[in-house]
Amino acid sequence: MSPEILALTALVTACTYLVFGLTGFGSTVLALPLLVHVIPLKFAVPMLLLLDLVAGMLLISRARRGVRLDELGRLFPFMFAGIALGLTLLIRLPEAPLLAALGFFLLAYAIHGTTRRAGPPRLSRAWSAPIGLAAGVLGALFGTGGVLTALYIGARLDDKEELRATAAAAVLLNTSMRVILFGAAGLLAQDGLVTAALLLLPSVFIGLFLGSRLHAAISPGRVVRVIYVVLAIAGISLLVRVFGSY
């Protein structure tokens, strides 16, 4: 990784982990579509995976009292199955269709978020199965499973602190399972991967510190509205990149 790309990656990382510190999710779903313009997808996903593992442990160490273990327990088996399926697709499929799928997902998610007028609907426990499975697949492919688990948890919990803590714990759970499976598949043994992650840790710490400080002062809803705009732009840019080459 050249110094220029490393500096750009560090800036993106600091900004996106500020969002993680503020809301408990959203780091990879923001960082990945920006970084894949300069870093291969199959390098960026495991690199962000290692950063998410550290960030999740740091955030949970401060907010563990708010974690709802009952909600995590329902998601766990389905997330594990989804991660196994998503990892298989990540290894076997070429990069272009994966990037196109990510672009469509980001654009659809942004449109859904910006056009929704009412608050999130209440979801029953039965939704833990399809949402956990989909979160596992998206987590393995793009590291973006936290979006779906946050939507599920937000539709189950009302307390602000419980929501952030449980969403962050779901990200940490997803990340921990992916570390095991990615390691077994050899994706964490790529040249320069661990070094890049270590060099980016200061950016993660800065982003988490600022996000945690802002958590008490800024409504996460305001940040989420900005996130939707960024996701839409990122999704469109990925689709232009993929289909513009044909």
C-alpha cells in the first residue's frame, strides 16, 4: 500500500469509525464502498474485519451493561450460517458482480432510509432468522451485516443506550465469527494485511474517541440522515465503476 493510499485510507477510517462510536454500527458500510476504488475488495474486507474486531471490543468494554444478550442469542445461529455461505461466495465469485451487488444494496438501503416517513416498525422475534442469515451473508461478503442487525435491534429496543450497545455487540459477534472462518480460509494471511490494519489503528482510536464524545450531544438520527446520502453516492459510484467498464 503506497503512502498516498494509506493516508487516504486513514482519513476514511477515522471518519467512519466516528460514526461507529456514535451509533454502534456503520463503519464498514461507509468505508468499504470508498476504499474499493483504491484497494481490492478481497483485501479491504478482511482488513476492515480486523479493525472492526478492535473497535467492537473497545466500545463494548465501555457499554457492556446495555447489551441485550437475549436478542443476540436469537441472531447467533442464523448469522453463523449466513457467514459460511457468504464466505463461500466471496472466495468463488469474481470481484465485478460482488461490487455491483454492493452498489445496488447501498443504493436500495439509502432510498429506503430517506423515503421512510414513520419510525421503524416493531418486529417479532421470528424476524431474527431471515435477518440473522442475511446479515451473515452481507457481513462475509462486504462487512456490512451490521446495518441489518441494527435495523432489527432498533425495531426491538427503545432505550438509546441498549440500542447502541446491542448493535455494537452484534457487530462484534459477527466479526468474531468471521475472523475464525476468514482465518481458516486463508484470507487473513494476505501479504501486508495485518501491517495495514496495525497502521490504521490510530485512526480507529481517534474516530471512536470523537464518536463516543459526540454520542451524548448529537442525535444519531441526524447522523443517519447524512449517512444515507453518503451511501447513495457511494452506491452510484460503484455501479458506474462496474458498468462503465463494459
